[in-house]
Amino acid sequence: MDHLDARGRRRVVVTGIGLVSPVGLTREENWGALLAGRSGIGPITRFDASDYACRIAGEVKGFAPALFLDRKEIKKFDTFVHYAVAAAKEALAESGLAITEENAEAVGVCVGSGIGGLPLIEETHKVLLEKGPRRISPFFIPGLIANMSSGLISILTGAKGPNTATVTACATSAHAIGDAVNIIRRGDADAMISGGTEAVVSPLAVGGFAAMRALSTRNDDPAAASRPWDRDRDGFVLGEGAGILVLEELGHAIRRGAAIYAEVAGYGMSGDAHHISAPSDDGDGPFRVMRNALKDAAMEPGEVGYVNAHGTSTPHGDRIETIALKRLFGEGARNVPVSSTKSMTGHLLGAAGGYEAGVLALAIRRGVLPPTVNYTTPDPECDLDYTPNVARETRVRAGLSNSFGFGGTNACLVMRAV
């Protein structure tokens, strides 16, 4: 097997996947729920949301941080770090990659968060107001900073290679994975633990997104609230969780007999240069990021058999992504299955790209496409094959995963079968 790609670079593959989300606490729980079309969205329980316009979210249920962290460590870090550690440990265990004194410098970590420890900021601000500055925990700053997931994963696993993080809003973890791929391609590491994490089902986050009128207010029917491309969609649903991959140079994975999900063949980036939170009406930024990712992979649009879309369930965003997909695939656009797992998990913000990259790798490896649920009333402006409501068995040689973020930042990953 050729260990270099068409552009002469080291090839990078996925050998481990760890997932935490509102529909499951492990990779297999998540995969089973997605294929069953099961929603994880319900009434908010983390705080009293009775006065909020949006009173629903995708909360992670039943998570026990003590399974992954010492009790003293749990108190030091906000929940987004807990989720990252859990997903990273699952991914690393599945990959079978042992980090030793001999290879530690060749294994790195790149895990991002779009917002970081906002709940811890909210809680500590209350402490400041009620008890004064001397009662602020010395772990407050380390516990909330966005790169602490990478830092703690490195500490716990002994990975001494590149240790970095990305913060690009809802494109965060797709950029993290793409950056990790490039680190391996250029030889700065043989393996990277990479993805994203988020946990901001909190008063300020829900209130802030609601103030933008970005959230669904279908409070009386939470499971049906996230409905990408459906005519009656009214905004996204806030979710939380983590998606972490173990990425390896192909030869490194083969030599140690690792099972391979898929190759990360391409990575694209683009900027909208348009608006702080909305893409332009022509979908130029999303189109260019997909084009750039395929160029990086030395592939043509006709080779793509599936798109795990950004698909947030916002009226404007879903329409613009559809326009971009049509521009990319041309006359063949309606023949390419597209789906949004956000219809079940809600929008995991900075964790979305890592989670959805894991889903794409699973879909390629296992030959099943997760559905877009709640697709009941077609929108005339959104007229592609959105894999409505039922999972679909089909062999896919290659697929895309899209992530777009506030500030006009876009990321796209291309994966293909090995």
C-alpha cells in the first residue's frame, strides 16, 4: 500500500473514535441512537429556564466523570474538559495505541472548544459577588481556558508531541482535526489525539443565543425541534458533548496492526468575509471550503458519495448550505445523500466537527448513513436528498464533513475508505 498521497505527503488515517453527546456516552451508544433516529433533546434541567424564550437543549445525561478522572481533578475543571477526557480515553483505548517513553514525543494532542468554561465563569462570578475575591478558586483560570482539554489529555496520557488547540466557534473541532492531519503530514508527529468538546447549557449561553433569535422555540415538542431543511425549522437547538479521534500516519498504523476506519484525505478552510454570524446569500464561503478540501485531497466532486452537513436547522443557514452543495456537485447534486446528525444531538458548537467527523468515519467503515430526522415538510428551496428520517445502508467510498462558524470561518474534512 502506498503510504504517500497523490501530492507526496504522508497519509493520515483514523484508528480510534470517542463520542459523548445527548444521545449516548460512548461511540457505540451514539451510533446505535443515530441509526435508530433517536433524539436526545428535551427540557433544560441544568437551570431554571422558565423565563427563557428557549427552554430546551440537548443535555448529556448520566455522565459520570469519576469514571475518567480523580475526584480532586473533577472539581478543578469545567465540564467541557470532563467530556474531552472521556472521549479521548475511549478513542485511545479503541485504537490500541500505547504511549510509551519511546514514542511519547511522536504523539500529540489538538482538541478545541468554541467557548470553553462559560458555566465555570458564571458560577465563579456568583462567588465573587456573594463572598468576595478571596474565595475564588486558584483553579478557576486553568479550569476554564479552551486549551485545557488538550493540556489535561496530554498530562493523563503522557503524549509529549505537539500540544495545541483551536477556537473557531462552531468550526473549532473540524479545524483541530485538519490541523492535526497537517502536523502528521509534515512529520511533526506520527499520531495525534484530536477533536473538540463543548458544555455550555448554561443561563448565559442559552440567553445569549436566544437574544440572537438563533434558537428554536419549539418548547412543547423538544424531540422535533431540530429539523434541518424542513420547511418549518425555526432555529438550532443547543447541545453539548465531545468528539475525539486518534489520527495516525498510515504506515505507523499498519505496522502496529491497527484497525482503520477511514483516511482523512483532505482538509479545506475558507473565510466568508461577509458578516459576523451569517453566510452570504450565494453560499460562496461554504462552496469554497468544500472545493478547497477536495483540491487538498486531489479528488473530484463526483467521487463524493455522502455529506455529513453542517445542517443546524436555521432557516438561512440550511438554505445557504444547500446552495453551496448544488454549486459544488452541479447536476449531480440530487444524487449525493446528505444528512445532519444535529437533528438528533442538537448543535454541539465547538464539538460538532469532531463528533460529525467520527460519524463520517463510522458511516464509511460500516456502510450505513445516519438519517436527518424530523424531515416532514419539504422546503422548496431545500430540495436535495437529505436521507430523511430513516438510516440508509449504502457503501460510500468517500464523504465530506462540513463545519461553519461565527466570524465567517469554515472547515471541511474529506474522508475515504482505505
